Amino acid sequence: MRIDAITIFVDYFNSLELSLLGKARSTGILDFQAIDLRDFTNDKHRTVDDSPYGGGAGMLMKPEPWGDALDQVLAADGSSTLIVPSPAGEVFNQAMAKELAAKSHLVFACGRYEGIDQRVFDYAATKAEVRLISLGDYVLNGGEVAAIAMIEAIARLIPGVIGNAESLVEESHGEAGLLEYPSYTKPASWRGFDVPDVLTSGNHAAIAKWRHEQSVERTKRVRPDLLTED
């Protein structure tokens, strides 16, 4: 998969060089590039913002550099998906991560200030699929942090990125649709807290049953909205 991020803060994305995603990049499973929006400006101050029409607080990102950047980055055959991190978008979840992991090319448009001129999205829609996506009901200073979170959630679903594919099934928001059960490791007793006996019993059927019950209980208590009624 190819992923590009257009931003005025390319260093934000250095974290993607670490851990499993860094390994995926080095082995060619994931092709990622952070692109500096200011490289597409034409004035000596490398200006990317201006005051909004109609008034209002703050500054808005100008369409000209965005248009030139998208002309360079979006695939000519229309196969790209432009993702705009925005509190005005649809809420990101695991199902969406799985959907996006099947795409061939994702481009993240990381806005700053009061956002990006709407005409950028209208123009991009003539060349690619455009998705405004929110991490949740809160506001960040820019799109970079949200983009990194989404890239990690999406990229780890690409075959070959996670060594043990079974972990994708059992984890929270996995195929079962439940939150993950509590997990324990050695020692069996620690500071007065003991590992549940069933986990040391060697009875795999009982362990599987206990883990499922714990997942259901945790989901019912913490995220009842995830449970579907029969």
C-alpha cells in the first residue's frame, strides 16, 4: 500500500519509522511519504494561509498550494482516496480501518489553523474519493496526530505488517466485535493479586469460555453500544 501525508509539519510523521510500521516500510510492505505543503508555495514567505471570506477568527489554508500538491500526489487513474482529518467528518472506527486497508493509495490532507478552503475538497473530488474523517468529538490543533493514529490503525491490518495475524481477531474491536478480555503473564501472584485459576488450568475449552465471558462483560460494562440485540 502507498500512503502519503501532505502537511506543513513533516517531522510529526517520524514516529512511523519505528516499530512494526517502520519494519513494514523497510521491507516494502508499506510505502509512506510525508510531503511538505510549503514546497508548493510561490512566495518568499512560503505562505499557506490567509484570512477567511466573510470574516471570523483565525486563518484558513489557501487553495493554491493544496491544488498543486494534490495534482502531484493523487493518482492519475482516480484510484487514490483523500482522507481529511476533521471534526466535521464521519467517526473513525475499526470497520473503517479495515475498509481503508484494502485501498491501494491513501492521501492524508493535514489541515492547520481554521482548516482548508472548501474548494480544495471540491476539486479533489473530481480526481479521487474524498473522505472527511474524525477521531471523535473533540478538536486537535491540526490533522497530523489524527492522521498518524489512522495510519497505524489501517497499516497494521495490511497482510504482513503484524506477525501473528490471529492477534487481529482477538483484540478489541476485532472480528468478534467485542472488547478484548483481560490478559495476564508471569508471575502467577503479584502484590496480592493472583492470575485467575482457569488460565493456569490447561483446560483450553474452559479458558476460551472464560475469555469470551470476560469480553462480553467488559463490553457490556464499558461499551454497551457495541452489543447487538438478538
